[in-house]
Amino acid sequence: MNNYKKILWSINKKENENFDLILSQKDISRHNRIYKSKNIMPESAMNVTAAFILDKHHLIRFLIKELDLLLKKNGEFKIIFTTRKKEKHSIAIRSKMQIMHEFSVATGGRYILVSQEENKYSSILSYKKNITTIKENDSINNWSFGIITNGTNNDSVQSLVNSIINQNIPNFEINISGPNPFNGEPPSNVNIVEDINILPDQRGPISIKKNILIQSSKFENICLLHDRYLLPENWYFNMKNYGNYFDFLEIPNKTNLLNRSPDNQIFQNNISDIYLRKNPFLPYKKYSSDQFLQGGSITGKKSLMIKNLFLDHLHWGEFEDVHFSKKNHLDGSFIYIDTENYFITNSNRFLDSKINDSFFSNLIFIFKNLIHWLWGLALHRYNVYKNNIS
């Protein structure tokens, strides 16, 4: 492991004898975890500095979290940014208030501001790290799996359970919210937790089930899965290669034929807004603050999920995953992605999805949505004109 005590992340990579390691814009990638690419022990640096790179880069939260992971407790996190004569927000560059907001939500209240300096062209904020980033007893070897089922896919649940057991994870548990899918006692490490019956309500209580699984999990690493999923045989091996440092982790979804199934998706605006949508499927190299975690497979940390649980009164088919993701984003979480790993979905809802983000596919997607827009508007106008109320 390299021993870097003072690290600078700036716009350009210029020599500076005051720093042991200098990073530039070329080092920014949602896939490129700095602690791994530079072989740095997490929480080992005494000082990290972000110089003008937080002014406008769209991955500001990623940058802050990467440097936070490198900084040890009681270390100094320094932010150098462009001074604005008037505090105008979101005009060409971020304002001081925007940078301070993002730093506070991204670091979860683990820092105190110890000094601030404002010069004619540049300003400096200096923070002290009071609480460690890495939680005690959090380990890549400890996993809680939560399976959501309604009792109609028992064979699929059994296959999913076997695919988890076959990973040979040192410490794991499997909690199932739903009827017992086994004939008799479940296997070791498998628990049948509380099931939910909300009859005569016809909606599926998906959020309540997920919240029960989160609250009953004993490990920090949680993987929530619907009963249409399987783990490939090298899933845990790939997880160890990725590492244990993430808030939420987007793991690609693939079909039985290993084609891409919906993941890395975005939902713009508020859930109930009407607008002309663009292609919601991002290529894996792209990131958007509008991204949401596909509800069928959610991987993340219990300490974050428990603060922002699913909304109990959102049911299956009511965008519980979008609401959950947007809420956690507002609270400072970041969705990382590991393209070297995947889940397998056996649902025919998504098989052979043709997902890409080329110019022409976006154009076709917008054209199709324009047709749907006009058709929906025409139907609405017809119903209003006919006063079509039975």
C-alpha cells in the first residue's frame, strides 16, 4: 500500500512539492475507485485538498466521498473554490452555499468547519474529520440477503437461496418475507420473517416487506432481491474484488442469455410530473443525479437504509424504488456501480431488452414517446368532450 499523507485533487495535474499525490480530472471516473487504482489504504491520509474541481464537476458527490474515504480521523479536508462577488447559485459555477451543502450531505455530519478564508479570486474552507467513514464491524465477508416473495414462485425462491448458499460467504443470513417456500424446515442460515397480509386491499405490500427485511438484518451489507433473481456462481468473488466501500451499489441485471436487463435507470422530475421523457437507460459509464435503484435488486448499507426506509404506504407498482432512491440521494447517498458483476433475472417482464444510449436510439425513444404523448392527449380530450363518465 502507498503511504500518501497529503493528497491534492485539482483541475490540472501540476507538480507541487507540498503534496505526495496529485490527482486531476483524468482520474475522475465513477468506475475508478481511487483507493484501489492508487493502492491507498483507506483513512490513511492526514490532509486532502480539492482545488477548484468542485466548482462545476457533475460528480461532485463522488469526488467528496472518494477524498473522505482516504482521510483519517482528525485529518483536514480543504476545499479551494472560486470566489463570487455576489452569491449567485448555479450560474456557470457553484456558489459557496452549494458546495457547503453538498459537502455536509455527502459526509453525513462527520466533520466540523474549523476555518474559512475569502480572497479576491479564491476562497478556502477547512474541515476537520471527527468521525471515521468506515463503520466498525462492517466487512465484505458479512452479508444479509432479503428475499421478497408472495408464495407463487417457490421454485424460484429455492433456486435463489441455493445460489446464495453456493457463494460460500463466511458470514451470511437469508431472510425471506413471504410464505415458507420449502417443504418443512428451511436450510441453515435461512429465516422466514414476518409476512404481510393487507386483504381486502388488492395491492402488494412491497415497501412494508422490504422495510421488515432491512430492520431484521444483522449485517451492514444488505442485498434485497425479488424472487425472480439468481446470483451467478462468481458473485461473491466479484464483490470482494470491488471492495466494501460504497453507499448503494448498482449491480447490472442480466437475462438468462446474459443480455442487459433494465438497470442504471433515471427518472427525471417528480414522479407524478408530465413531461416528454428521454431514454431512461444510461450506459454504464454515465451517471445522473436522477438515477434510481431498480427495485428488484438493491444492494447497500443498512445504516443508510434504516435512516430512509421505503414508504410503507407505497405498494407494488407505485414507484417505491424511485421514491426510496430520490429520498436517499437528497440525504447524501451515492449510487456506485460495479460493471464486473451482475445479477440474473428470470422474469419474462424484461427479457431481451434492447437498451443503449446512442443518438439514434434516443431519437427513436423520444419519437415513440411523442406518439404516446399525442395519443394520450387525444384520448383525454375525447373523454372530456364526450363527458365519458359511466
